[in-house]
Amino acid sequence: MTALPLIDGLSAIVDRYDGFILDLWGVIHDGVRPYPGVVHCLTELRNRGKRVCLLSNAPRRVPAAVAKLNDMGVDVDLYDAIFTSGEATYEALLDPPDEWHQGLGRNLFHIGPPRDNDVYETLPNRRRAHTPDQADFVLNTGIDDFDETLADYEPVLTACVERRLPMLCANPDLVVVVDNKLVICAGELARRYEDLGGEVRYHGKPHAPVYRRCFQLLGDLAPSRILAVGDSLRTDIAGANEAGIDGLLVTGGIHREELGANWGSHPDPQSLGQLVETSGHRPVAAIPGLRW
């Protein structure tokens, strides 16, 4: 097992790349505030003429993601572009890209909080159903309350499976860090739905279409000059590997408890190496947090 390089800040490798694809939750912010050093790091990237595209598995559209970042003090002049899994889901519902999406039907049953309604509420070709019995498919954006568990959703997932409703998952993440707490995401509900026998399609990382969009947003850059930064081996690093670009793992995000590291400090190299080896997804290096 080859040891994974550990770097203290992005400045150690910044000259290798012209474009950066940065995750939001667990990298830029914790759901409440930016992590220490993030704004400074983004400023340094701008000062060096680097192109930055934010890519999030947030199950809401781009304007909502931009507004949330603005509220946190991450201004639009700190990045060039942003794309979300919610935006990808909206586009797929508006203009279905394949036969599977074309066959979903008009009536959707939404599993998720009102803050995610922008994924479908302005679509002219879709209508919300209030029960699974009235629906043609399920739109899954996640849990309503951060204290809820998978068990809370077992009844509704079972009801949807019994109706044989296909599910569209607008966030493949299993968990996310919210104010230093791990919270389950739409991906965890979707995984349980598949266990129950349901059919699921996903939009977001690690799937290829969102990376193709980011490449377009970054402009004419060689893949070898693009670095993806994320805190999830399963989505961020796996997606980077599949897209043919380098990935940098932030160890202070969702894997922090597994690694037993204090925030801002490097984890034990052996524990990190074992986690990476088990995942099957290989970053080029690891960093405690997005800092310069």
C-alpha cells in the first residue's frame, strides 16, 4: 500500500493546475458557516488567475445555492461557476435526456423538505402528487429535519415500492456534515429504496454528466490541469477518478470520525491509507481542510 501524500495547504500543489472543481458541504462550509481559511484560499486562487467551479450534491437549484453562499460570506466574485445535483435534476425533468426519464410520467411524489421545492415547482410538464397512490414517480431530495433517521422514512419508502414507483434521487450523498454533525442525505434513502426492490436513477457526483458540465463551465482546460477537491471518497474522489482528473481528499469532512483526527490536523497515515485502500478510490493527496 503506497502512502498517500499529506499536504498542509493548497499552495503546495496549486501550480500543477489551472482549474479547480470544489465541493461545498464538508469543504467550503459545514452547512452553517465557511470553514476557517476557505475564503482566504479562494481569494488566493483568484489572485493567481485560477478558474474555480463549485460542484455540489445539494438537491436544490443554482440560485438557491448561490444565495446560501452569499449569506455565509462566500461572494460570487470568489468563483467562476457553480453547478448542483438539484440543477441537474431540474434539467432532466424539464428536458428528459433518455427513455428512462421520458417514461417517468407527469405526477411526482416529493420526499424532501420545502426548501428543495425549486427542483420541480416551476416545471411546466410536472405536477406534485400528495400521496404515492396519486404519483407516477418519486423525487427524492432528502430528509425534512436533520434529526430524522432512515427508520423514520421506512413507511413511505415501502409504500412507494409497493406502488412500483421509479425514484429520481437529486443527491447521491449518503451523509453530510452539518455544524459538525453527520446527517443522512437523499442517497441513503435511495440506497434503502433499492434494498426494498425499488428502481433508482441518480443526478450528481460521482456520475459523469455533472463533471462534463463542469468542464464546460471551466472552459478549454486539459483534464490533467484540473483538480477536484472533496471530502467523500465515494462521490468526490470516485467521480474525479472516473472523469479522468486528479482528486484531493479533505480529511476534515465526512470521514473525520472514521479517521479519528481532530479538525484541522492530519489523520494517522496508516488509518488514512487503509480507508483509501478499502474504498477503491484514489486521491493524489490529502489535506485537513481547504486552506492555503
